[in-house]
Amino acid sequence: MRPSTLVLRSLAHYRRSNAAVVAGVAVAVAVLAGALLVGRSVRTSLRTLAEERIGRTDVALVGTRLFEASLAERLAAGFKGLTVNRVGSMLTAFFTDGPVTDWAGAARSDLKRFAAFHASMREQGFLLPPAQFEAMFTSAAHSERDVDAAVRAFQASGVA
């Protein structure tokens, strides 16, 4: 049997399998091409929307020490019965001793003390999340002066 005859008979015998492979490759190419087109479109739309909202940016703020870390450390070190958990720019002050790593730890928080703290901070102009179990967020708009003011307001709350 000649090699060309063997190839033709093999193609004829496995025609369904070969057709499925060709169809699968065609679908995969279509999906990938569509994803590239849509992805580029979405990326362009998001970039345009962001540029419209924030305008032209000439300067980026860069620091060697994150001030939210400073706030978390200062609060945790300065007050008895307070645990501060922080991840990136999110932090939560739990009115409890010891680490808070799960719901059981968070549930030990003194909710009356938190309510008094929240009310005092609000009276002093700091709008914090209203529930003990929500995180506060800091941003590049907050300066070290803002951190100092927050710590002074916390001290003035009389709950710490």
C-alpha cells in the first residue's frame, strides 16, 4: 500500500474525529479573537472613563511609609483594650483584647464602647462606618496631619 493511499484511508476512517477537532479549533479561535476585541474595547472604555473623571494627571504621590500603617500602629499602641486589624488601606478598630482573626474574635468586641466611640468621632467630624464589623478606608487624600487629627479625636472620644 502506498503512503498516500494510507493517508487518504486514515482521513476517511477518522473523519468524524477530525471534523470535531477542526470545529473545536475554530470555536477556540473565535472565542480568543472575540475576547481580544472585547477586552481592548472594555479597556479603552474604562481608560476613557477614568481620564474623564480624574482629568489629566501630572504627579503621582509616592511615599516610603504608608500612613495607614502609622494610624493602625498608633491606635493599637496607645489604647488599652483595642485591637486594630489592617490590610492595605483598610483598617478596623475592634474594642477587644487579643487578636481578631475570625468571627469569634470579632464577636468579643464591646459594641457599646464602639457605639460611644462612633458617636464621638462623628461629633468631631469623622464619618466612620456605622458598624463595628466594617472597615475604614484611607486614601492618598489623607495626610499625616489627617492621621494626627484622627488620633487626637480618638483620644478625645474618652472611650479608649
